[in-house]
Amino acid sequence: MSNRRKFLHSSLLGSLGLLLTKKAGAAMSSPVFDNETVTGHPVVISTWDTGLEANKGAWEVLGKNGSALDAVEAGVRVTESSINCCVGLGANPDRDGFVTLDASIMDHQFNCGSVAFLERIKHPISVARRVMEKTPHVMLVGSGAQEFAVAEGFPLEPQVLSDDAKKSYAEWLKKSEYKPVINIENTPGHTAPAEHGPSAPSRLPNGDWNHDTIGMVAMDAMGNLSGSCTTSGMGFKMRGRLGDSPIIGAGLYVDNEVGAVTATGQGEDVIRICGSHSVVEYMRQGMSPEQACRMAVEKINRIKGAKAKEIQVAFIAINKKGETGAFALQKGFSYAIKTNTVEKMVEVKSLI
């Protein structure tokens, strides 16, 4: 009996040791994200060159130790107020000649709100925040979103096109091609580069990609993350079309334990892979922001195959350590960054 007890005891110890060894090996082969927070060093990043001015708006909040949520709202409101860009009421219309706007916002506690197919409201990002804070819903669309905005005190703006949008729309109406041509909202008289074909993403005369979205993610002095995204959608889109920007998990996602991500480019393809959420999950596995963004872009590239050269998709990200990064499918994408010591544009690596 004594020998039997010794045998069982030694067998139990041996099994326990084997189990611990296997767990240790699994832990080594499956990296776990280290969510150590860097506090006291706020940072904000946003898409495209319009992000420089937007970041300044965000820094009015972050520089005074304000919250990341307040910062990302204030920042993209700067872009929404401009009539000289492709975001906001000054943007290109849909195919029926109406400007429709989408926006989403998300804080560090998984609270989120969005609006879509919103007309005649200057600041859709602020309406999205009201949806988040004052309703039991995440998204309001169309006339319901507009009615809610008016009830919350947002004035209805005149339903007129900006001068630039009128010119672009008149140019587009010459052919009125009802097909998903990517980034067709060229400057008047400008066409896509011949070497990329008729459906290639268009470039502005300065070589930058033309675009219609600004996405922003930020970390505040407390180490909390938030993000925002606002857009007029694809220029000359079919009436009622929605892209990724107002969809939480596609155009924007924030997990305060891991990081914050936003997307720009061909929204349909970002939606297909739940793009921003995917990037957050890649970071959770231990990847850097740039590596995580690249993984999502590579997945889209595999899905699109030969048609990948016809679109542009890019992601920007901040992780819990305050590290930033981005990656794009095509050349020409850059993002703006601002910290206590840095304010600049960052050229982004691409697959193509």
C-alpha cells in the first residue's frame, strides 16, 4: 500500500510538471500583448495632410490634459468646418447631387456612436457623440439622424453645393458613369494616371491621393484612448451608399487595453475584413502598430487579387504604449502626428 501511495504521488507530480511545461511552451509561442500604459505623454494621429490642422484642434484639448474623447471630436470638427477639402458640407455630392455625411466616435470604455446618410448638418461627429451619450443606440441614419440632430440644437444648413463641388459634379455629369470608379472625385480636369488604368485611385496635382475621409485616434495624459472618423463618402456614390467610416469595427475601433485604429480608402473592402477591429486584434497578439496595419492590408490584397491595384486602403494605429504606426495598400498615403515634441507628416510604407 505504501509503495502504491508513493507511485500515485510521483505520477501526480510528474503529470503536473508536464502540464506546467506545456503551458509555459504555449505562452512562449503565443505572445500576449503587454498593455503597460505610458501616461503623461499624449499623442494624436490622423489621416492625410488635412490631419495637420485637425491635430492642432485636438491639441487644444490634449495639451491642457483634457480627455482623448474631447480631443478627437474637436480635432475632426476642424476638418468638417472647412469647405476647401473633401470632408463636410463642402464635399462632393452623391450621384443625385446631394451631400450626405457619415461619422463615428468611440471612447476608452467601449462607448460608441455614429450617424450615417446625414444631410445638412455641419458637424456629424458631434451628432455621433450625442447618439453615444444620449440614446440607447449606436447608430442613427438618414432623416432620423437629422431629426435627432435638430432636436439636439444643431442647425439645418442650406442645401447648396460649394463652388469646388459644383465644378466637380458638372465634370462628372458629362459621362455620369454609374459604376464604382474609385476616388473619382478628381480636381476639375484631372484624371487618373494612365499607367494604372481608368479605375485607378486618382491623385491631386501635388501627387497626393485624393480622399474624402479624416480619421483620428489619440491617447491622453491619463493613458486613455479614443477615436473619431468623419466623411462625405465616395464622391458621386450611389444614393444611400455607406462606407466603413460610420461602422464601429470597420472604419474605427478602440480597445483601451490594446490600442485604437482608424481606416481610410475603399470602405467596402475595409468592411469585408472588419478592418480596424482586425488591426486591434493583431496588436493584441503583440504586433507593433505598423505590423498590425500591414497584416490587415495584406489580407485585403489577397482578397482583391489583381483588382487590388485599383483601390487604396490604409490604416493608422496607436497602441497602449503610445507607439504609432500605419500601412497602406498603395503609395501616396501619409498621416499627421502631434506630441509634446513632434508635429509632422509621416510617409507610410505600402504593398504596391
